[in-house]
Amino acid sequence: MNAVLALSHPCFREHDTGPNHPECADRMDAVEAGLRAGNLTARLTWERPEPVSREQLLRIHGVEYVDHLLALDGQSARLDPDTVVSPGTLPAALCAAGAAVRGVDAVLSGKFRHAVSLARPPGHHACRDRSMGFCLFNNIAVAAARALNAHGLQKVVILDIDVHHGNGTQEIFYSSSQVTYCSIHQSPWYPGTGALEETGEGMGRGHTINLPLPGGMGDPDYLYSNRELFLPLITKIRPQMVLVSAGFDAHLLDPLADMSVTTAGFGFLYRELFHVLESIDCPSVMVLEGGYAPQALSEGVSTMVEAALDPASGAETPPPALPHGDTVRLVAAAKHLASLRE
């Protein structure tokens, strides 16, 4: 069964960030155009998500924070220099978190193998009690909490491929042994977190794996990191679910970063990921995060969806070119810290 559920809603276009803001409604147009161009729209099952409940938000965020944001419904405000609230923002943010939750419910019901939330605003910078980096609610964290609390899962992996470190997701699960958070990101870069040595604390020690790569890294570096670090980790853990913070801002065209990943590189990465997930019988939910070059976002989401629809294609990916020496060194260090060194 390779059925893939796609979750989207018109309200995602009503979150108005103002002129010249990179996280804008045009991103939804780019995503949909890419799926049409790839003849993928008809191969997906589509649903409109419902808003997430306050109760589910409170499993991740503090009560004062949640109620403060909910009280802004229908208003305009600036939460930080980058994060904007407009009259249409709260319905969009609640449905964005609701889309991630619905994806979890759908794949764990057995009806779908994978789900993709094509939503905005993004979420992985949202901390327990703070919005930042375009993010209000931490969509993927709310989804992980749903998997743990409503479905009784014990082993969940969050794989964060956004070029920016998901500081909010890391903070929320830093002491958890049930959620393993893995991130590949540019460093030094916004938000300044995600060092190799940040590996979790208490019961969560060893359940945070960060791979901070210097700027300029491209396909060979991302594919090497995937093959040498993240895919072996997933195979070793054998999680009951993988949640993907699917950012496409490591693309060479993206204006908010300095990486050099191509559309083909993203395609190979996702094909190999889904091939491994099939081999261990693991469902997944992909949650859209960053990606601010329309062409790159359009093509990147399409390659990801195509890989989810045809996971067997992951067995056919070619060997990558040699990665940079910095990548090899950092992967070795991350493997050591994650106790993966053979």
C-alpha cells in the first residue's frame, strides 16, 4: 500500500505576513503548481484539516502562551521582527497544526502509508512559550505528542531537513526518550542552536542528534549524511513513526541560506528515506517547513511526494560524489555522540 494523504486548506493563504515577507501565501501557489506540473495531484488523496484543539496544543505549549495567541484571533500584531499575526493568521496556524495531527491519525489508522501536510505558517522554531522565525505553534511537535498520547507510540523519530535548526522542536523533546530528534542544518546560521554537543538531557540524553554543516554544502554532503548517519539511525531504532520537518531552504536558489542542494539531490534523499521506511514497515508524516525560492519549493515538494508514492525507487539512486572533508568529519563526530560508531 503506497497511498499518500495530502492535507491542505484555503485558509493557509489568509495568513498575511505583509509585503516582501519571504514566508508568504505565494508559497502555497508554488507547491500546488509543482504537483500539477508533475501530474501528482490526482495520485494523492486530498483532505481539508480541522483546527487543532486547545487541549492538544497544551501538550506542547504553555497555557499562558497558547491563550495569548488565541486571544489575537482576528487581530494584527508583530510577535518578533520576523513573525507576524494578521486577521487570518490564527485560523491558518490552528489548521496547520491540525493538518499534522490529522496526518498522524490517518497513517496510524492503516488507511494511508504516508501523509504530507502542505500548510503554513511553519512551526519548528516555535518553542514551548515563544514564537519566532515565522512560527507560532510547533506543528510537528504537536503531531508527535498526538502519536505518543492518543496512539500510545513509544518510539518516534523527527527528521528535520530544514536548513535552519529546529530549536523549538529540540527544546520541547530535549528530555524525552520517546522522541529522537535529528537535524541537518547550516551552521553558523539562524537561530544559532544545534551544536554537535547538544545531545539531550536526563532521560533524553542521546536522543538529540545534530549535524551542523558549514555553508556551501550540496548534494554529496546531504546524501552522505543521510546514508551514513540518519538512515542507519532510523534502521537501528526501528521507530513506529517518522515525522519529517520538510524544509527546502537548503536549495541552492534559496535566498535565506547558503547551501547548494539541488532538486535532484532532494529527490535522491527522499527516495532513499522512503525506501528505508518501507524496509522497516514504518509510516511517516511530512510537515512543510521552510523554502522561500518558489521554483525550488515547487520542485522540492514534488520530488518528495513522488518518492512517497513510489518508495521502491529508492533502490535505484546512484552513488553520490565525494562529500567535503568537513562533512565526513562532522558525520563521524555525530555518529560517535549518538553511539552509532561500529
